[in-house]
Amino acid sequence: MTRIAVLQMTSGIDPERNFATIADAVREAASGGAQMLFTPEMSILLDRDRKRAASWIEGGGPADMETRLAGLAGDHAIALAIGSMPVAVDAGMWGNRSYLFSSTGVRAATYDKIHMFDVELATGESWRESAAYRPGETVVAVEETPLGRLGLTICYDLRFPALFEALGQGRCDTIAVPAAFTVPTGRAHWHVLLRARAIEASAFVIAAAQVGKHEDGRETYGHSLVIDPWGEVLLDMGGEEAGLGFCELDLTTVEQVRAQLPSLANRREIPKWIHR
């Protein structure tokens, strides 16, 4: 069994306060026997005010934060999956980037969110992630982690099954889905989509989430989840409060499920359509 910790956060507009929350969680997770800690999307900075956010992002804040997060992982000998933080990429555009640090404090991988959240909800909420963020272009999986082969995704990626099929076909044992889901979309789709992706990929899914009312005015759904390859929910942290949760994962379940129901091996190319 592998013990992990999942941090449910209510991140705000101050990177230092958010870092302090993560640092406390790292210490608690390590002392609680976890081999790996997962945090949500935009753990370090959650701010709709792009002018205010730009002063930190384009002023070099992410590079300094990366160094400090790596130090946290190494100092406490725990692998650390930072759901994401904004980074400058080029020409005034940012990337929504996940980081994975090993328990020795080495940056093992990064992943830039591929699918941009550009939506108009019936509630009146409007989001145009592509106005500030450049989409990633690479599917990322990391070979050696405490959870076997780990695939990286972020939030809205959840709605695109081809990405999860690619990670399943790549023999990922676990897939991280850090998120800051809106309340209306979370109520409607969060649990069912995460369970479906775990089943389709025959892999554990670990989804650390933002929760509650944030300083920039948004509200997020919470319900950080851990789901096994059969689609069973092993951990649900609810939609009310931030906090740290622990979960035990039996990685032998992955191959047991793939042996019983080999959907990845049975996949065929979809035949051409016939229009009549």
C-alpha cells in the first residue's frame, strides 16, 4: 500500500500565504507517513485580476517559488505534485503549469494545461482562459514516482477523453487532475467525469481541488477525490472546507482491473462513417 496526502485549498491572491499553506501541509503529510502530496490547480496564485497577477508572474515570482517548493520536497523527503501555478511563457502570455518534485527535491516534470477553459455558463459566469494563457502541446507522464507511472492533466482537460485514453495507453498507473472547478459545473459533472476517466484509463485518479469563496470573487466546488481503476471513490473531501486528507492506494489493483476488463488492449480504430 502507498499512502498519499491530498490538499484541498482556498487559494487567494497572495502567493506567500498560499505557499505557507502548502508548507504546513507538506510537514503534516510527511509526519503522517504520506509518500506523496497533491495540491490543486493554481495553488500558488488564484487571481482573476490579470494586471495584479502579472506583477508577480512576469516579475520572476514563479522561478523563485519553484526553487522553494523543490526545497520543501527535499527537506521533508516527500514527492510533491503542485497542481499548477501561472508562469510567463512568451509575448505577454502565460502557461498554466503543473510541477512534480521528487522526494530528493529534484524537479521531475512539468506539464502545461492543454485545454483552455473558454465558456459562457447559464449562471452568468464567463471565462476566457485563452485570453491570457497559451495552451500546452505535450502529453506528460512520469516514469518513477511513489505511484508508479503518473500522468499529468489539469482541470478542464478532464472533459477531453482522448487525453486520458493516451495516458491509459501509455500504461499510467495514476493520473493527477488538479482543479479549480466552478460550483455549477462541479455539481453537474465533477464526480461522474472523474469516475469515467478512471474507468476508461484503468488507472487511479487523484483530483486535488480548490474549494469555497476566494479573494478574487470566484467560488469553487471542492470535493477533492481519489478514485480507483474500477471507478470506486476512495476519498471525497467534501465541498465545505479546505484541509488535508490521506488515502491508501494498492497499486496492484491497476493490473488486476486491466486483466479482468482489458478495454485498453481491446481498443480498435473507429471505422469510417457511412452517411445515409
